[in-house]
Amino acid sequence: MHRISTLPTVANVPNWARTAAFVAVLTPLPSSLWRLPMSWGWMMGFAESAKQELHVPGWGSLYIVGLTVFSELFAFLTLGLIQPWGETWPRWVPRVGGRRIPIKAAAIPALIGAFLVMFYSAGLVHNMFVNPAPDAPHGVAVFVLDLCYAPIVLWGPLLVAVTVHYCRRRRAAG
């Protein structure tokens, strides 16, 4: 197994930024794995009435799987802030292939995403601890739910840190 410090990145990426990027990529994974069984109709501690509300199994399953894929893909994009493919357009992209990606073209979407995740995380924490839904899981089920969703709280701040480093590193390199 490779250590994080040995995984390929562009030059001048310190270990803290490399580690933060890889941890950011992993933060939505536990919640994604927790959420997927709901698409098959296993309600993960929620009341059975939630099946009808979520339309699972059924078209609601597509939403759950789509949300999982969406969050994992966006988390993966964090690696672009420390790896070569986040600095140069792929050759197959018309007109810009092979050219440097403008700093703002990567930084602005990353920061918007980070702040959206932090906004979501604030609501998540509120719903977990301040105002849980009456049909939400209880006992061990709510502990597992909270444990799986807790890492998402780190995603936004880690993404901000890696994005700020990306901007500084790219500007220093010219």
C-alpha cells in the first residue's frame, strides 16, 4: 500500500496539502456507502413510511445512486488541485487542449463547492443534534448514521485549504 506522501503530485506540493486533498476525497465515502442500501429499499433505521416518501425502490433509487456518484466525482476533483491534470487541459479538449488551466477556472468552482458543502454540513449538524426528524433513526442506527456523515464536515474546510494552496503555488510558479 502506498503512503500518501509517495502518491504522484505536481512539484512543490507539501505533505499537508497532499494529505488534505486525499482526506477530502475520502470524506463523502462513508455517507455514500451508508446511503446506497436505501436505494435497494433497506431504510437504514428510518421508518418504513420513508420508503413511500423516497420512492424506493423505484425512481427514488436513481436519485440516491445519482447523489452518491455526484458527491464522489466532485470529491475526486479535489485531486486536480495537487496533480498535473488540474493544471493543464487534456489534449483532447478542443481549442484549449495542452494549455495551462487558468487559476480562476479551477479555484472559483472549488471554492463555491467548498462553501456549498460547508452550508450543507451546517444543516446536517443541525438536523443530527438540534432538530432530528421524528422518523429519523434511533439508538445504534442513529449512531451509525452520524458516524458515517460526520466526515463530510471536514470536506469543505479541507477543500478551502487545498484550493488556497493551489492558488498560491500556481501564482508563485508564474
